[in-house]
Amino acid sequence: MFEYSPGLFLLSVAFISLSGVLMPGPVFAATVAQGYKDKNAGLRIVLGHALVEIPLIVLIFFGFDYIFEDEGMFAIVAAIGGAILIWMGIGMVRAREVMVCEGVGPTRSAFLDGVITTITNPYWLMWWATVGAALVATAVTFGLVMLPIFAAVHLGCDAGWEYFISNTVNRTKGLWNIKWHHLLILASGLLMFVFGLYFLVSSIGVLL
């Protein structure tokens, strides 16, 4: 008979986590922009992400995941988050000349960007209210010790990917001409703006 072992569970956690983190989103856009000035920006962004995510995992463990399934909660987070991401995206596009000419990244810290791009993403909450909640429930069937191990594997996948992105951007930027530098920052800002607009429109759809 097939047995769902702890090792197989953690392997599935890694696979599911990577399938999510590989999808471009606000965190990815922030990592690219911050990686321009700091190869370790991806790790700092994940630290900010973890600051929000770990308490959420604890809340789900104690049965509060139903709160995040509420459409009203989704609409509030989507509206506020969308507006903030639009503001961040516009700021990044406007500042690209300074960022390229002076070789600096966004004025915010990578850690703060990790916090902001996490809490402003309503679909992150939705993921944890559904897929994430199921993973938490499965983890505790192996004992409470599996919960922090599960969190470590999940965040480890985030950290590995985001570090790869920021390190790659930082180490290869010297190989690009000035045009590509501008396009990189422009693309990051526009991606942030597009996600913000999408979240904002989604919130209006729920409210109406």
C-alpha cells in the first residue's frame, strides 16, 4: 500500500513552492530591481517575506485560515495593495535614469520591499487559504516538529530562487549596454504597475 512519507511530503512541498515562486510577480519585480545594486537582495527580500509569512502559517495552524477566504478581505487587500504597487511601479520607472547613471537600486531597502510586495498581494493570501492550508494540515499529521521543517523548506525554495535572480542580475549587469540597463528597470517598474492595476481592478470586481 502506498504510504505518504515525511520525505515525500517535503519533496511535494518543494515542488509546489517552486511552481509558485517561478511565476513572475511583484516579489520577482522587486528582486530584479534590488539585484541591480546588491547581489544578496533576493535573500533580504525573502527575509521580509518571511516576516509576514511565518506568522500567517502560525495563524493557519490555529485555524484562522477561513478569514483569508473572505471576499471582503480579498477586496480590501487587493485595493490597498494594488494602489501601493502602482505607486511603487511609477516611482521605479521615474527613477530609472538615476538608478542607471548612479548604479543604485530603489531607495527602499530590499527587506522592506519583501514585506510590502508580500502583504500587498491578495493572491498570496488566497494561496495560503487554500493550497497552503492543506499543506499545513498535512504537515502536522507527521507531528508538530514537521511544521517548522515545512516552513523552512518552503522559504528555502523562495530564498534559493530569489537569490539566483538578484545574483544573476548583479553579476551580469556589467555586460549590458546602457539601453539594456534602462529596459531592465523599466520592465521591473511596469511589471509592478501591471500587477498593481490587476489587483485594483480585481478588488472592484469583487466589490461590485
